[in-house]
Amino acid sequence: MGAELIHVEDMAGLMTPPAAYELISALKAALDIPVHLHCHCTGGMAEMCYWEAIRAGVDGLDVCVSSLGMGPGHPPIESFIAGLRGTPRDPKIDLAQFTELNEGFQYLRARRNEYESRLIGVDVGCLQHQIPGGMLTNMENQLRSMNALDRLPEILSEVTRVRADMGYPPLATPSSQMCGAQATSNVLLGERYKNISKEMRNYCRGMYGCPPGQISPELMKKALGDEKPITCRPADLLEPGWEKAKAEIGDLAHSDEDVLTYALFPNIALPYLKNRYENKE
């Protein structure tokens, strides 16, 4: 279909070593393009998964320098450089060059430790809440700014319940943000679904497509009341917008790309295109 690379992402640190070996082996057998693997260390299995993926023939791994690795981050590159030395998969990268890099990042981490995640070590709870590492640290920082960091364990438990109520959507953008925000609201307000965002209401309407499982009647009632969700493809409800956008932007558009930019971002596109073209004339 034209893809140049397959990139497998385990953002929440859920992958197990046998699953890594089985998946990468199957992809390498079926494809003639490179296969890369991206794991986070949250669940404590990422390094084992990487080793099994190497055995299965993976072409690339996402890593960090050791001063930024582990926790909700990636495995450290230095460990794999050392572990693979002298093997058929030796990347032949000079290990010494990372000493200076690590010293620099350690200095920056100390200078900016107010943004530092406290979620170090292993959190096997990720196997239940399944929150991606980036979302987990963002949630941590937001709660810290609200002086509510102590509520994080409650919120992680509530994420599991909210995700079940949502019909088990994959915790990737944007459903992960909807789920996390709703769980936070439920806990901090002391009442489930007292406040429901516009995005969550649209999710329940079916505007993000059909979820894998059934949305709970409680969430559906709180979000929509007596309104019925759609049963068609969400995009079928959109009015054709190309000709309208083309007419509105007029001569300011010099290409189809300019028209599309205006259709997607009308408030930003007008000053951007004026500055781009009129200042050059």
C-alpha cells in the first residue's frame, strides 16, 4: 500500500516478551519493509521485549540515553550497545560518546526538576489502567499544578472504570485524553459524570466512530439524556465544504493546499496567507 516502514508502539508499557517475539516474527515474515519497535519502561518489561524483538529480527528500536531512560521513558541505548557487542546484531556505536550527553541531560534534569516525573521505577498498575507514558506524566504535572497529586492513585483506578464505561476505546489520542480528563473530573468533583466535556458527549453521540464495546447506559444517559446516538459514518453528516472554502478565500489562495489550509484553520489561515503572499508582492 506504499508504506515505507512499520512502527509498532507500546506507549503504555503493556507488551510482554513472548508477545514481542511473536508479533515481530510475524511482521518480518509478512513484510519486506523495515519493522521498528517503540516500548516504554512503565511496566518493567520493555528491555525484555526489546531483546526478544532483536531475536525476532527487528530493524530498529526507540531508545533514550540512560539519564533520560527507564520509568515512563524508553530503555537506555547504552545497555543495548553493550549487550549486543560482538553479536551478529552489534550496532557498532561508540559507547564513550554518551558520557558527555548524559552529563548534560543530568544537569538539565536537576535544573528543571519541578517538571520531573515522580513515577520512577516500575508501575505494574499500567497493566490495569493502560495509560500511555506521555499521558501519565502530563496528568501528573496537571495534578501537581492543582495541588492534587495525592489523588493520582484514585484517578488511575477511575480511568479503568471510565474506559470500561466508554466501551474500551484504545488509549491513544484523542480517546486517551477524553478518558483521563473524565476520570480526573469524576474524582476531583466527588461525583461520577457530574461534568462531561463536549468531546465526551460527541464520543457518546458516535462522532468518533463506533467503540469496540458498548458504552455504559449510565454514561450514555448522563452525556446525551434522551438524545439518540448516530448509527452512520460520522463524516457522512458533514456538508461539502470545498467549493464554499474556495469561494470564501478567493484570490488569496494560490493553490489547493492554501484552500485546504483555510478550510481547516480559517482564523489562522487568513493572516498567514496574507503575510505569505501580499508581503512578497
